[in-house]
Amino acid sequence: MGRTSATRTVKLVPVGNSKGIRLPKALLRKYGWSDSVILEEAEDGIILRGETESCTSWEDTYRAMAAVSEDWGDFDATLADGLE
């Protein structure tokens, strides 16, 4: 499946001590975004995604992890990092 993309320049605007971007109303409407989005950091930039309304249970998550043999062997090191 190919991925199409459109490029546009948006200005960074001051938001308190930070910076933000303004997204055009047509773009918000196109993707159904209203109050918040998911921001994903990628190696070559950031990706904005709409939030999904469905909530996955822990049981479903464990089942999906087992189906792909996801390895969480390094999770114990994360638990011991001192962050709460």
C-alpha cells in the first residue's frame, strides 16, 4: 500500500514558554481531530495521529503480545530505573 503525503509549512507560535503550531480547520475536519492528538516521535520527524476511541484491555494486550512473541525481557531494568 503506497503512502501519499502533502507538504505544507506552518509557523511556530508562542504558547507560554513553549511553541505550538496552528493546524488549518480543513485539516482538523479531514482527520476528525477536535481536542487532542497522539504525537509520536520518529527517527526522521514527528507523526500526529488521532486518538482512538476504543480502549484495549490488559488481557487483549497480553494476547496480542503472545501472538507475535513480543519480548519484554528488558522490562525489569526499566522497573529498576528509579522513576515512579
